[in-house]
Amino acid sequence: MTTPLLSINGLTRTYPGVIANDSVSFDIQEGEVHALLGENGAGKSTLVKMIYGLVKPDSGGMSLRGAPYAPANPSAARAAGVAMVFQHFSLFDALNVAENVALGMEAPPPMRRLAARIREVSETYGLPLDPARLTGDLSAGERQRVEIIRCLLQEPRLLIMDEPTSVLTPQEVDILFETLRKLTAEGVAILYISHKLEEIRALCDAATILRHGRNVGTCVPRETSARAMAEAMVGASFNAPRRAGQAAGAVALEVRGLSLSAPSAFGTALRDVSLTLLQGEILGIGGVAGNGQDEVLAALSGERLTDPDTIRLDGAPIGRLGPNARRALGLLAAPEERLGHAAAPDMSLTENALLSAATREGLTRHGFIRWGAARAFATRVIADFDVRTPGPETAARSLSGGNLQKFVIGREVLQRPRVLVVNQPTWGVDAAAAAAIRQALLDLAAEGAAILCISQDLDELLEIADRFAALNEGRLSGARPTASLSLDEIGLMMGGAHDMEVAHV
């Protein structure tokens, strides 16, 4: 047997009230793509933070190429040959590509030499980048290239990737996989975290499955079905979302000729966006990240105001109403950025429930907060949406990304909205949690609510949406029934083929 590149032996890490990792052990071989699987809160993030030197284990140890490995910080991990591409990019929009890369290096070379090296490495691995491009002008896929190239310039032996395809088009996913295969052919090991199990089956050589912080098994993904892996992650079987099959009702939300300037130098202007959303239906909006998704949600939620008649709710003009007034009328929204936009990081879950649900859930009386009612509502969200947390007084930032996502979506769904606008509802959640969230949206629609679901997950939209439209450079295509759409047609719509528009009947 050859010596593993990285051996993890009994790593344990606890936090107040939570055992994040409980004596986890497994090996990663050179030239291997090794998947780390687990539902939200299973301990994946804590484990990779220990490997990368961000967190110290309470007990247990690691060895790298047979030698003891205990990085005191990320700088020590990088010096040992371990690099990490995080799920959330750490780039400055106002700097160019080369400047952003230099910020992540211990001792960057002169800028001209670094730019030449970026071009060389990016072309070698099929991820071409212009080092002089302003980062704020890059697509989400190009931004990820910057993060990857920054890691590759360190010539790592182990590359950790956390949800690397969450913002990529199918074509960009193919390019990324080719890059990873080139790296493994050179002996680089990849530790790959993703909730997209079919991707795991296509790419990974081995998988370690975590459940409640413990290693509960390993498998060979290409020999294991996605359903079997998902059920191993949760320790039980679960059902795929079910449609109720009810007929749509009257018009709930109407948008006509919505045009808004870009909110910032790196935002997207909306150009004559029009849509009709019916009671009891789910309208899916797809598109590559950065084509106006956040701007559409801001306009519909009331964060950005429009002419009164541009947006109508149940026939009444609401374009000049702010978020609280729209919520009172039944138009609720859940934005993509869960930590900072959808939830205040340092506030408790009870306080975050109050921020969104005060009016519709009666959490205030005569100007005073009803803390007992707010705590009870937060507790109901936690229970109904299986949010893994010690309790409602826990700070939002202490939850895993997937668990916070479940809380944010549950908080809005349980307020019984007439219209719900959601952006990336299952971003970063495991297969079972994604199925539960999608079922909650379908159930809400079955009760008569109108749902506008903005998502970059085409499988998600095809699974739950009645009609599909695509955003491209701030323009929205006409909506078409999802049942009649092929992936090729969806790709054309996402690419801006607006001549495919059809009227809604």
C-alpha cells in the first residue's frame, strides 16, 4: 500500500452544545478526487477548516505524506501544499485579476511577472484569464477561475473545493471538471464538497460520508446511486417533491416594463422586464449569475422603488411601497445572500424572525416587542424546517450555511404569503433538505400562493416550476411551460435568444 497523501486520524472538535466532528478518520490518496458528503450541519465545514488551519482540533491528528501535519493557520497549510477554494469568493471588485491574486500570496512577484504567470497557468489548465480585467466586470464563473488560479500558483498537492459549481453554467462545469482531471493526472489530490450528487458520481473516485459529525461510511460514487448516497447522508429514506396538479388562478403579481439603472458600478440594469404570475403557480427564472437576479428581487421586494403602476399586486399598484408595506399586503421575499441580507449575522434566530415577521405574525403590540411570540415563531420555523441549532437564541452566523438557508426559507413560508419571491432557495443545502424546501414551495403553491423562484439550478426549476423564463443582461425572456422545454432551448434562452418568446395564455 502506498502512503496516503493525507491521513486524518480521530479528529474531534466541539462547540458549546454541539459536537461538530466526532473522531473522524479517513485517507486521501495522491491523484484522487475524494468527495466529502453530508447533510447540512454534518461537520464538513469544520473538518476542512481543521485541514486548512482555520480551526484547531480538540483531539486527534493528521499526517501529510507520512509526516505529522498540524497547521497553525492557513499560511502554514499553504506552505505545506494545501490550498482551498471557498464557496464564497474573497475578491475585491475594484481591483483587477492580478491584484486580487497578489493579495492571496505570501510574497507576490512583481506585477508584470505575476500577470505573465497568471496567463501561463490559466491557459495550461483551460481556464483562460486576462490579468488586467477588472474583477467587478467578471462573471461568476470567471471569478471562480481567479480563486482557482490563485491556488494553482501555489502548486498545491491537496486542493480543497467547497461547492465549486454552485454558480457555474453546465458548460463551465465541464471546463472545471477537465481542469480537475488534469490536476489529478499530475498527482494533485482534490477534496471535493458538493450537494450535487450526480456531479459526485461523474467526477469523484471515492467518497467519505459524515452524519452528525461522525464518519458513517465510504463508497465509490460511480458505483453508487445518488439516492443511495443521499439516504446514507441522512440515515433514512426521503421522498422526491410531489406536485399537487391544481389549476392556476387569477393574476396575483404583474410587472410591466420594469426598467431600472444598475444599483452600483458592478450591478446589472433591468431592461423592460415584464411578467405575469398567477395564484397557485410557480414561475421559474433561470440565468447565469450576474444577469439581474438580485436586481429583480430588490425591485419586487420594495428595496428599490419604481413607478407605481410598474408592479401590481392583486391589481393594485405597489411600485412606490417599501418592503414592510409590501409584506403587510402579502408579498414576501427571500434574497440569495443569506448572511447579511436575509439574516443579520450577530442577531439571534429569534431576533431575525422578528425582523421579517413582526407584522404578519403579530410579534409587536402597541410598539412593544412580544418576545415570547417571537421566540415561539422562531422555534416553529426551527422545528418545521429541521434547522440544526441548539435553539432560537443562537446567533445566525453560528449556523452552517445550509441550516441558515432552511431557517430563512421557513421563516417566509410560515408567514403564509400571497406572493413569495425567492432567489436560490436551495443554494448550499443537502439533497434531503433541498427536497424538503422544494416540497414546501409546492405545498405553498397548492394552497394558492404565487411563487417566483429565481435559481441557477436548472434541475430545480424543471422539477418545481410550471413556467420558465430566462434573464440575460437584465432582460427577461417570455415565459414558456417547463413541460415542453428541452435543455437546448433553455440554454438558448439563457444566452439571450429572446426571439423564442411566447405569450402567456
